[in-house]
Amino acid sequence: MSKVGPAPVAAPPAVGARVGRRRGVELALIVLAVLLSVYGYCAVGLARTGSVPPGAAGYGAGLGVLALCAHVAVRIRAPYADPLPLPIAVLLNGLGLVLIYRLDLETPHDRAAPAQLVWSTLGVALFIAVVLVLRDHRVLQRYSYVCVVAALALLALPILFPAVNGARIWVRIAGFSIQPGEFAKVLLAVFFAAYLAANRNALAYTGRRLWRMQFPTGRVLGPIVAIWLLSVGVLVLERDLGTSLLFFGLFVVLLYVATGRTGWIAVGVLLAVGGAYAVGQVEPHVAGRIDDWLRPFATIDAGRGPNQLAQSLFAFAAGGVTGTGLGLGHSVLIGFAVKSDFVLATAGEELGLAGLAAIVLLYGVLVERGYRAGLALREPFGRLLAVGLASLLALQVFVIAGGVTGLIPLTGMAMPFLAQGGSSVVTNWAIVALLIRVSDSARGQYDGREAP
Amino acid sequence: MSEYGGGRPMAPYIRRARVFCALLLAALLVNAARVQVVRAGAYDDNPANRRAVIARYAVPRGNILVGGRPVTGSVDTGEQLRYERTYRDGPLYAPVTGFASQLYGTTLLEHTHDGVLSGTDPLISGFALWHDVRRDGGPGGDVVTTLDPAAQRAAFQGLGGRRGAVAAVEPATGRVLALVSTPSYDPAELSGNSEAVSSAWARLNHDPEQPMLNRAVRQTYPPGSTFKVVTAAAALDAGVVTNLDARTRSPDPYRLPGTTTRLTNEGDGCRDASVRDAFEWSCNTVFAKLGVDVGVPQMTATAEAFGFNDPGVRMPFPVAKSTFDTSVDRAQLALSSIGQYNTRATPLQMAMVAAAVANGGRLRTPYLVERTTRPDGQALNGTSVRPDRQVMRAATAARLKELMAGVVQEGTGTNAAIPGALVGGKTGTAQHGVGNSGVPYAWFVSWAQAAGAEVPAVAVAVVVEDASADRGEISGGGDAAPIAREVMRAVLAR
């Protein structure tokens, strides 16, 4: 699984020509993605029991049918869409199922792969629904205030439910655990994009100047800061700092892109540092995370054995450059959350630095295609939406992958597509659906000025 | 309104945000390389990292073979530390195998040959570079011992419930045929990592009987009269004695030189007794005086040729140093020469004394491992030429054989006689403790030669610690000699 075919780079089209539809490329890459996933599934079985697991054909067929349905939907309703996001999503989702299936073998009483497959199906269904129903992404602009109310409601919902593992981010209904904050991400991105597209000139040009920096008037800035503070406040109450950091980063990036004011970045970083310090003072949970990050082996020195971060580092180190091979690592030593927050450690140990680099590159290509669509679009909402969704993915990958590899303090968050977690998978399929929709507009109206 | 949709241009900022995202992902890769390549070695070697331990128990451990059959095994527990050690006849072979515990490490052959048994030895794991790439351990190789299962069992059953040890070697080669220590323990109790293992460990370590002490090689005892073989060898080699049957000028009791202490004998008839009679009836007075006549340098040279004072004996696990004190006055030398004072020997050392006599004065270094093999049986290390040395002149050895045979034919060791075979031996009953108050140790060292054979096939040393306290009834001949006889009979019956 550590080998990922080189991503085909679309040849720059001749000036003035329409962009090719490239649906055949998409189909070929989807087939490759499904085959790679099935190969990974078989590799796990061969390594563990010496035989191809009995479910391999079913798994491949299931993933293939899902991917083909998505492909057909794109063919019908988004014929000019970028051919790369869908195969990348299929490959990451397929690889995530392989990793979870592989970890299920270590915890026979707690199987997560079947549920993850159900959630993946729901995610693809949502993808198809979005692609079929949403004919033009600009429609979303009209519903921006509906989005923000829905987002805040979703964020507030888990407060009514008991905390799970220290974080109040879960809603449990009829045996299903849902993380509403995951869905809120997309809704907030839509709202930010719509609001900033409408008000960006006011934000950039009006207001007073203080020491070379332009501050917008309270009338324009007020609502957006209020909503941001509200969302962050809810998250601090729910102790989900990863998502808080994610929203904050998304907010700053979009504000910068919309206004071009570097002052926003300075203000944003100052706010982030101040906020982190304040929360660190109040919340022992957060202070502990920062201590763990600075001294990951402190618990070993104290004779209490390695903590999860130390175990995660051990897993990555054990993988080395080439990895142990699927099914042959011992990342299960990480214990709790090995299939969700720490799933990347399994990839790092069993696929090695080579496999990890391939995965990060896949995310990188996905993000880049989002930005590319943003650059090619003509209207600000679409641009900001594409940039926002792409940045959301990049930030989320950075926060969680940086956390489990000791680059930044660890915050609980799901690796997009790879990690166990239904809400996350469904949300990420929605993000990819919106990227497909946006890129279809960008490439469909391409006039040769900015390569989509 | 320079750009689509009106307002400020956005593209430059989008490009910068794109670079920012690219930098974030690049930072991830750089950090991943730091963790997975630069720091990987330190993380892999961190003692809190269980991976090394898991890898060690991921494959079945190789076996220790006795008489062509494995006396060990491996059981797949399905746990994280997958394979656990099992033992067939654990207590019987514990002084050879030692234990291989997931909690407490390894001992004896399990320890000295851990590389072969666990499969990490480069000779087994093969091409090192390929191993680094694949990192999957292969199964372990086997260790083939020199033990004779019948002799081992005879020694174990002979000792029964008593505290003691037996060491038997093949004089012509140095192959160790039996190595027994009682009371023993079952090393299988220590194999796993459960609560039961730690309680077994605590129980065995606090047991006053010290079941985990390998008395055959790790415990030294005063050899008592069995040391008279060494003294006789020194006297013959030095020319102090030329005629075994000539009367010696030995008083009874013998006043230790420079003291007023009088040394006596158990029996009568030791005054001026010939060396032959004194050996057969174990006269302390004669041999104490003989040692003094030989002198410290010659006594030391002979004792050290037999292996005394050598701290580096390995079999391949280390053997406790047997001692002969070299800085003694004449009185102390007299006592040293009859196996008392600071003279101490392991049962294995005394078996080596008997073996040197049996093998014409040539001492073969004892060894326990015949060869090691790959899992498929292919030999890794075969028997190489092992060092040997001439301990005494061949003529001296021949006369000592005569003396030892006399002990079994008509002396204190008649209990060791085997019909149809030539058996030589020497009894010993060593007193110890303050004022000899401790329970005496019963010794017997011997060899046995089948009719028609050129050299004895077996040399054996037996020590029984808690021989009954009544000195008059017990002796090496009474308690230890029958055990030696059964061991020798088992070897001769092959």
C-alpha cells in the first residue's frame, strides 16, 4: 500500500480552449484506488493468517460500487469537474477501512470496520446527493445565515449529553455516536465564505487606521467576531481544542484571502497565543497536553510507563523508512483511540515514512486542487468557499498529524477519511462533493485566464 | 473593479494561502522524517518500547536436546508475548536448561545460547542487511547437549528427596553426561508473565532449600577425603612416594606441624600404613603428612592442573571456582591436603579429578553442548578440538587407578562395585561448620570401565548434603556410592 501511482498532472490546455472533461482519467484512477485498497486488505490477511481474507472480494466490490456510483453522479451533473478529488477520496477512505480492519484484528471484541463501512456508504450517498441536488454552489450563498444557525446549534447540542473521555463532543442516539461539530465545520466554512464575499470590501477599506494597520468598523466586524467567539467558547466548554484551533485557523485564512490585510494574520496569531495561554492557565487538561508535547517521555521517567504520545512516537519510529508491512506492526500498544485519533501511527509504522509521505501527498494534491478551483473561479463566494474547504482539510491534517508525531501539542481530532468516526467520514465526503461542484463551475466556465 | 465579481484582487492572497498550506504539510513530512529516521534508533531502544520484547517472543524458541529428544518446547499463548517456554521433565534438567522467563530473563543454557534459541544469532538470522529491511525474526535454532538421559535420570532418582548434586563426565572426551542438583524446581513455572509466575519466583527465591541453586556447578563443598586423590597424585608425581606398598613413616595421631593439635583417624591401623592401605581405608594422618612432605608449591601445581583456583571455567555457563589455598603454613597445608581448611570443590571439579585419573592423566575440558543447529537441523557450530592438558604423568594415573579400584574392591567404596566392570572410587565425608557441628557432606568420586574397554566410559562425583548425622554409620561409601554406581551402570549399559 505504500506505493501510490504518480498523480497525473493535467497538461496545460491551449489558451482559449475549453478544458477537457477527463472523466475517463477519473474512472481509471478510481479503479486504481479500489485495487490498491483491495491489495491492502489482502496484504493484512496474508500477513496475519497467511491467506487472503474471505471478505476481500466483498470489500473490493462494495468499495468499487460506491466509487462507481459517485463517478456516475459526477458524470451526469458535474462533467467538467476536476478528475482528481474523487479518486483521492476513494483511496484515502479505502486505506482507512484497511487500517481499521487491520486494527480490529487486535481487538476482536470491538470491531469498528463494519460501522465505518456503513458510514462510508452514507458519506458517498451524501456526496451523490450534493452533486445531484446542488446544481450551482452559489445557491449556498443565500442560505448563509441558515448555515451559521445550524452550525451553532450543532456545536451546542453535545452540551446536553454526557461527556465521553473528557470531551463533550458526542451525541449518542440509538447506539450511534455522532460528533455534530464535524458537520458544523462545513456549515461554518459556507457562512464565512458567504459573509466575507459580501463584506470584504467594507472590511478592507472602511474603518479607522491605527499604527499602519487598518481596523474595520464594528458594524462590519461585529457579527463575524461574535460568531467566532461563540463557536470557540462553545468548544472550550466542550474541551475539544482541536476543532477550536481548526475554526480559528479557517477564520484567519479566509479573512486574509478576502481582505488581503496582513494585519489580520498578526491579530490572529496574537489572539491564538493569548487564547492558548489563557486556556492553558484555566484548563489542566490543556496544560497537561502541552507538558506531554514538551516532554513526551516524562511518564516513562516517572515510572508510569509510556503515555499515548510516547507510544505513538515509538510506532512511527518502528516503521522507519519502509515500514513493517501491513498487519505486522504493534501500534495497538497505543491503546485507546488507536483507530481514531492515532490511526496515522498505524500507517506510519506499517507503511513507513514512504507510505506516510504518500498519504500526506494525497492530502496535498486534494488541497491543491481545491485552491486551483478557487483561483480559476470568477466570483468571490466560490473562491472563498473553495479556499476555505481546502484550507479546512490542510489544517485538519496538520493539527492531528502534527499532534501524533510530536510536532505540536496533541489535540483529539479525526484524520480526514482515514480515522474511525462516522461524522468525520460523512463530513469529508461532503467537502469533496462541494470541491467537485466548485471545480465543475471553475472548469466549465474556463476562459484561459487561470488554469483550473 | 479590476477582477471578476468586483472588488479587490484575491488571487495573490489565495496563492499565498496555498503556499502556507503547502508549508504546513511539508513541516509534517520533515517532522515525520525526524521521528522515523533521525530519532528512530533512540525510540526503538527505549526500554519502555515493548516492540523488542514482542519480537523476541513472536517466534517459537529453539529447543534444548538431550539424547536426540527435545526437553523443551514452546506453546503459542495467543497473547501479546506469543510463545512461552515449556519443559519436559523440568526439574530433572533444570540444572542444565535453566529457565527462559518473560519476566525474569534467562539462565544457564537458556542464557548462554539465547542468541541461537531465540533466533537472533547472526548465524541463524542470516544476511544482516536483509534482516534489517524485513525485520521479521525467524524461528530459533536448537542446542544439542552431551547429556545421557539415562545417567541423568539415575542420578536424579538416586538423590531422591535429599539435598545434593551429581556431575558425570566422559573421561576420554570431556562430554558432560549428567548434571543434577536436588532439590530442583520446574522452570516452566517461570516461563510466562502472569501473576502466578511472580508468585512462583518469590516462592522459589525464599525457599530455604534453594531449589534454584545449581549445586553441581555453582556450589563448592569441602571435598574431604576425596581430595586425597589429588594429594596422592602430587606425591607420586613429586617422587615423595615411589612404592605404594611400602610402609610410610606416619604417626597416629599426627601432630599438625607447629601446633599441638592432634589429627586422628576414624579407624585403626593407620600408623605407618602403606599408601595403598591408607587410600583404601582413608587415613587422614597419612595423607596430611604426605601433603606436608610434598610441600605447598607441588601441591598447588597439581591441584591447579586439575582445575582448582581457576575462576574462568565455563561449560558454557560459568562454574564456581574450586579453591586450594596457596598461602598456608604447614599445619594448614596438612589440613588442606585432606580436603579441609580452605579447600573447596564443586561436584563437577571432583568429577574432573576422577576423569583425569581414568583418562591416563589427561584432563579433557568438560563441555555440555555438543553442537548448535539451525531450525532445519543443519549444524551451526560442531564439536571443535577442545583444550586438554596432562595433569599428571601417565604412570601416576595408572597407579592412582589401581588405588581407586582397591577402594571399591576391598576398601570404603564397595557399595559402588558393578559386576563385570572395573570400578574405581574414593569416598569422602567432609565435616564442616564450627567445631564440625554441621551436617557432614557425603562424597563419592569414581569411574567405571566396562570389561574390554580401553578407558573408563564415565567418571562421576556425587555429594549428598544431608547425609544422616551419625558419623559412624554414614560416609561417602554408604550414601553417595550407590548413587554413583547407578549413574555409572546407566552409562555402561548404553
